[in-house]
Amino acid sequence: MQQSISFVIAPKDRSRVIAALTELGCTWSSPADVRQSLLETFDGRLHKAGLRLAATQRDHTSLRLGTASRVEYCDAPAGLPRLAADLPAGAVGERIARVIGIRALLPIVAIEETATCASFTRRDGLVAADVVLHEHVHIVDRPRGARLPTVLEVQPRKGAAKAVRRLVECCEQQGLEPLEADLLMQAVDRTGVDLAGYTVATTVPLDPTMHSLDGFRAVLANLLSTIEATWTGVVTDVDPEFLHSLRVATRRSRAVVNQGKAVLPPGILDVARDGLAHLSAVTGAVRDLDVYLIEWQRYTAPLGEDAVAALQPVRELLAIRREAAYEQMVAALEHAEPAAFLQTWGAWLRRPVRRGQRGPHAERPLAPFVLGRIERAQATLLERGRMITPSSPAAQVHELRKDAKKLRYLLECFGSMLPALPRKRFVQRLKALQDNLGAHQDAEVHVEQLRELSRALHQQGAGPDTMLAVGQLVERLDQQRVAARVEFADRFRAYDTKATQRALAAALTITR
């Protein structure tokens, strides 16, 4: 993480090493109990960005953000940060916030120790390095036997390379053994923590010639693993992305199940449809409010500072409703019904299938069956899109958005059978249409929510400034809705072309 140099100290050498370093110019402070944590998001965003974030908690909390070439320090007055809003002001906090977005920082591994610190002073009186003696180190939440060695760590200050060399040479002359990894990385290695985090895999390796049932089961088992992996983060409200990932995996599962109704046996088909529909229903309200709160700044900032301030009661009411919806959602998820469904569904997906547990087309080769479903989904999207006119109700546009999602889910979930670049090119064309449909739907939903909130605030006696600002925000969102609806004709016309047909044909070319 940092350009520090660490050495292992055997207990018998401790006094001798301390004396040698003191004679060289180290001034030691009193020992203190310290906790160090390595902070990372569930999906390893910092690691993927080439960063490592460590927090040291003593009488206060300090952060170390490191790359392969440098390390930056800052204090965290609010304690161990969890969300971007908890990060300290300044360049370090801003850099972390840009990387993690809405994800929470989790202490993926932590150590407790007794630390004795020293400053190594040059002959001119300037501090050249910080020296830390780490003793009695153990990994938190592990058996007390999971101890790490006593380590002396040298943390150079900027522009003091020559003086630091003398310090390092002194340590080497004392026979200290250098370490390749600092204590936190040793704890990572000891615990087997994967810094890359959990990655949502949209597909799994598939053989185009395999039986359709085997292919559908593999895809659905992969989606179930995402639901299971994000479940705890959802019910403990770690960050909004857990719920988003669970809902996407649920929607993909529903789409795959419905497209595989000729492959899956009727009994399990009904179980899957009912269970997945229930998961989708009980999580929808919280996700809608999450999106509103996440997008709040983007929605309101163009209105100006005075309007944003006046809208604070609206945001507070949204947060209150989100909290109430969250409590209802958790109560529903912790009910026996979802747990029983996941157990039944998981057991069927992961155990050998008996002969009688197959749909009528279960043994058809996977590729032609899936390609047929994709082509049919595309035909449905085009057919229904051509029926939409400027006077069509918003519900009809929303149904088209669902059709586009179903097509994309098939392309993603069974994508390992398809050539990557042609598939990506077609999805880009589809995504351009989806972005328009999504913008229209979000504005439609949020305008209606805001009007309902406005009525509630009026009944609560909200001030005129707030009500005026609500009207301004409703108008702005409604303008976005209208603009998206007007733009739809051009977006769909650009999609409903021979170029799109050729792109889909190229994407559906199976190379055997």
C-alpha cells in the first residue's frame, strides 16, 4: 500500500533494537492500544482502482490512502467512514468518494495491537520518518491464536531519503528480517480475504450443444448466487447497491424462467414464478425511494440554492418514508416464505434432476432454443414499439421498457455462447433505446411521487417557499418526462432499422 519498510523483530531482540534506534535519533512515545482496519467496498472498487484504504483508530481515526507509488494521510473526525458523506473534506476524501460512489466502506479485515510510535529526527532537527513498533498483534474476530509477528515499520517522510537510508541500514545491522507485506496485508493473506470483492457475473460458461435444461439451470443458479450474496447487505441496509443487485438478479431470473417455460418442469416453474414475483414485489418500494434520494441532488441543483434549501422538508419526508418502507421490506424478507422459497429453488437448481423433472423441450440443444427466444423477444419489441404514438398512454411506454429489458437479459445471461464484440455492438443500440425509456419512466414515477408528497406537506402546513419550490421541481421533472417522450420517436426510429437487424444477426452467430 505504501512506501514503508517493515521488519520482523524476535522478542529476544526487542530491547537491543529499541536501544540502537534511540541512539540513532528516534524519540519514542508511550505504547497505546490501536485498531487497524482495511476498508473496501463489497465489490472491491478501491482495489480495482489500484488503491488501498486503511484506517487507524487510536485516540482518533486517521486514514491512509495508498497506491503503488505513494501514500496520503488525513484525519477522519467523524470516526470510521461508511458512506461517501462520512469521508473527511479535502483531496483524500474526495478521491475516495469518486471511486466508491454510493457503496459503503466495509472493514474487510481488522487487527488489534499495541503500538509504540517514534519520530526519527535528522541532524537538522526535521523529522525524516515515523517509526511504529507493532506488538501483540492479532486478527479481529479470529481465534486468539491467530497472531501476527512483532513488526517494526518505517514510514518515510517526503524528501528524507538519505536519512531514511541510515535508519534502514541500522535495522539491517541489527539482523532484522525484512517483510514483503505490511501487517494488514498479512492479515488479508491469513484470512483469505479477496480484495477484488464480489463481482456480479451476468453469465456463466455455456456449451451451445448442451441440453436446454442444463443451460437454463446453470444461468439461474448463477443468478441465485447473486441474490444470496447480496441478501445480508439488503436486510442490514449496508448501502443501496445491495438491493439494486438483488432486484436485477431477481428480474433477470424472472425473465429467464418465463423464457424457459417449455424447458423447466411445471411444478418448479410455478414455485419459481411465485417466489421471484414475491421478492420483486416486496423490494420495489424501497428501491424507488432509493433512486429518488440518490438522484435528489441532480434533480434539484439546477433550481438554485434557495430552492434546494426550501426543498429540504421534501427530502426529509422522502427519507422518513424510505425508512418505513425498509422496515416493511425487511419484515417481509425475514418471513418464512422467502426463506423456504430460496431453499427449495436452490436445492432444485444445484442437485441432479430426475427424469420426470423436465419440461417438454428440456433436451433440445441450448443454442437454437435460446436464439429463437432472443429473436422472438426482438420481434415483440419492434411490434409493440411501432404501435406507440404521441397519444399512447404512459403505461404502454412502460411495457415497452419491460420488453427491452427482457431482450437484454437474454443477451446478457446467455452471452457466453455469443461472439463478444458483435453482442456488445447490438447491446449498445438497444441501450440507447433503453436509456430513453428509463428516463421517461423515472420522470413519470417521480413526478407522481412528488405531487403526492406535495399534498402531504400541504396538509402538514409546509411554508410557501417549500410549496413554491415543489412546484418548480414538479415542472422541471415533467419537462424531462415530456422531452423523453418526444425523443422516443427518434430513438425508436434509429433502433428499428436494417442496421439493427444486421447487428442482431451478427450477435446471434454461434461459433462451434
